Amino acid sequence: NSKPIRMSAEQWYGKDLQVVIEATYRDPRTGETRYRLSDIERAEPDAALFQVPDTYRKLPPPRPRK
């Protein structure tokens, strides 16, 4: 193919969140890819999300091999 391949990328970055909020990538070989965060809540997450389930058990670390 003698024609140049033209790709583009557009990103919107949220400084206060320190994360890419929306991005669009275009490449004629692979098509268009879109990424968008939605329903962002700026509140503390539920502490239950970070608790280890009761069915889990703690194992001692493995012994080093000699």
C-alpha cells in the first residue's frame, strides 16, 4: 500500500481524579476504540468491599527451597 496509514488518539484527563476520563483511538487497520468512565462517585467506598470473606483462611508462607 503506497498510501500513508493515519492514526489518531484523543484523551480527556481529569486532573482532580488523576485518570483518563475519555479516550478515542482510531487506526484504519484495527478500527476505532472508545473508552469512557461513567457514573463516577466521589464518595468513600463501602468498607465491606475491602473485608476478607469469612470462608478464606490465612496460610503460613512457604518454606524456602534448599
